[in-house]
Amino acid sequence: MKVLKTFFLTVGLTAWLPLAGFAGDTGKPAFDTSQFISPQICGGCHGDIYAQWENSMHNLAHHDPVYQKVAKFFVKGLTDPAEIKESESCVKCHTPVGFVTGNPRKTSDEFSSVPDIAQHGIQCDFCHSATGATKMYNNGMTLAPGEGEIDPGVKRGPRKDAVSGYHDTAFSEFHTSAKICGTCHNVKHVAFKTDLETTYDEWLKSPYNTEAPETRVTCQGCHMHQRPGVPATGATPRPDNPGLACDFGPERPHVFTHNFVGANGVVPGQFGDDTKTQMAAERLQNAAALTLDTTGIKNDRLRVTVTNTGAGHKLPTGLTNARQMWIEIKIKNKTTGKILFTAGVPDKNGYVPDDTVMYNTVFGDGQGNPVINISKAREILRDYRILPKQSVTETFNLPPELPETGLEIRARLCYRTFSQKQLDMVMDKGKTTMPVISMAEAAAAI
């Protein structure tokens, strides 16, 4: 088996290769699978961190059943070379170790044949072999792995005093920066350059990105402080997590957590991790606030204000043509309980009405027609989401026959990781139900 050295022996400088998958024009993989260390090996010394990472969305990035079904579905039937190129590129972020070592090379490859080590998604040795980035999108990471378990090489991280008897260690400013997250959490269409995901750019322009250390909150400042019962958003305290980074190391005032649930309250539970499912709900329930203004009821108007109180990026974020965040309204007769007005209430299939106030992104085919398949996204037709620490107010027109008194009004800000209608397109209808999480609620009696 050919092993690609990570050191230029003639000058003693650490070599690096960008996450391009294949080196130069040789058609050969940039690295060999044997150069990467299994996460279980890392867990032998970093037990707590490994336990947090296991069943996280990083760990499950390759096995995520929604990703696998959707990615495979959308690559079928494409004929435009540019669209095919984009659709085949999902693996670079979801199975990065496999991509840089040659299997899978593209989305249409057989996922079950991917080497075991690569199936662990975004894993320890991938992130801690990173040296920097050539671009801040599409996983432009540069890597310098070692030679596997025998010679693991240098592992990089946020500590200047880390010592290991197994591998070399080095402080990495890159690992303390939001840039290490931005390399994957910004995604551009590989051919059309349409911005498909902009989470890092959203943070970059946010009030959390300040020069002053006391007010600056990076991605790690929220997402790597969260643990069960500690949602760690911009709307909550973000206390340090004292403990051991290494089972044999010193007590640390803060150990960065590796739960990486984001807002996905579905996939970890499918793998038996209900704790992470609950953590996702806790994060969502501490990200936004909802208020009602009923002063316009006499004029058949109801105003609802949504505020992004806790996210360092837009709400929602990620692949927001598939995510759903919307306002649901129910108005009842306070005495009889009869429903007098609704908005945004899903039907029996779980589909929201077409006129629902939805916070999302809609992509287009370049001629003004909406597209669901991001491979076809030549333009952005709509980007209606809520900026960090900003509010939007929606006005609902009520039926004129609605009484002015005796009303019970309830509003919810709802979130769903993936559109139920889109999911039913790629899976057997009714096979997988995408749960709705209430992010915030408000009520009033008239």
C-alpha cells in the first residue's frame, strides 16, 4: 500500500494538501486511508470528548439517512454537466476522510463500500490534522495527517501546553477561530457559485463578531460550550465546562464540548441518542422570542414579532431551502373553544399551507422558476430570514366577522429540520415523520 509522506524530509517542513480530494492532475487520492487514525483510538485517551462526539451530527454526517436519501435522489436524472458536478460533490463535507482518500469520490458511489474509518463522518483525526484553509467554503481545509496508528504525527488544537505520549501536539490558532467551522458551513454551487449555505458569512457580519475579546463570540463559544441542560446560546449564559480534555491530563477550567447537535432534533434519535435530540430542542428554544400586538384586533389585524435572540447567524441557517421555520396562529372562542382562525397549521400530511409566513431561502433555475434540487440553483429568488439580534414583525389579516372580544390567541414559532413535503418526495410517504419543535410561544386573551 502506498503511503504518502506528510513531511518534506529534505527541509523538515510539514507538508499539507488542500481538501481537493485528488492531488494535482494525477487522478490519485491526496492521502491514503492508512494515514488516518480511527476515532476509537482517540477515545482511548479522550473518553469524555469521544462520548460527546459519538452520535453527534459530525459523527453521523455520512450515515445521516435523510442526507443519504436526498443526496442519492437528487443526483438521479440530471443531464446538465454543471448540475451533475454539484450533485456529486456532497461527499466532500459529509465523508471528508473518504473523499481525500478516494472512496467515495462522488455522491453516486456506493456508500456501503466506503472504508469503515471514513464512515465516521467529520472525525477527530480529520479536524485535528487541519493546518488551515485555502478557501472559506466547500471544505477548503488543508490537512497534514500522520502515518496512521504507528506514527500518528502532529495533532493540532487550541492548547499551548498540551502534551501527549502518543502523538506530537501543536497549538493552532486556526482551531480557535470560526474559520475552521466556516470551511464547511459555507457552501457554494461548484459550477454556478450560487451561495447555498452561508452560516459563516452570516456570523462574520453579525454583532457577535467584534474585535473586543469580551464581546466576541465565535462558533465555538456557543456550540462547544453546549451540553445537556446548558443550551449556550446568545440568549443564555455560556458557562465554561471544567474537566479533563485527556483522561490522563490535568483538570482544565474549560474543555470544549464536542456534542455538535446544531438544531437537528431528528437524526441522533434515530441512532438511539435521545439526549442529543433534547439538546437540539433546548438550543432552538433559546434562540428566538415571540411577542403579540393585539391593538389592531378591532381593525382585523394581528401583529406578531419574531426576534433572533440567541443565534450568531440568521434564523434559520444551513440548507434553508429545506429547513422550515414558520409562524403558526390559532384563535379560539374563549368560552366554547371553537377555532375561529388559523394560519400556518400543518395539514394531516404534515404540510404547511402555501400562504404560511415562512423563513427560508428559495433557489431558482436562472429564469425565475423555483427549484428544490440545489444542483439546479442558478439564483436566489428569496432569502427571508432573521438576522442576529434583529426582529421582524408580521401582520396577519383577520376575517371581519371575528368578534372583538372573548378571544384566546396563541402563536408559535415552529421549526422543522427538513420539509415534510420534500422528505415525502424522496422517501416512502409517511415512512419518516419530521417532528415540529416549538421554538417560542406567545398568548393573549381579548
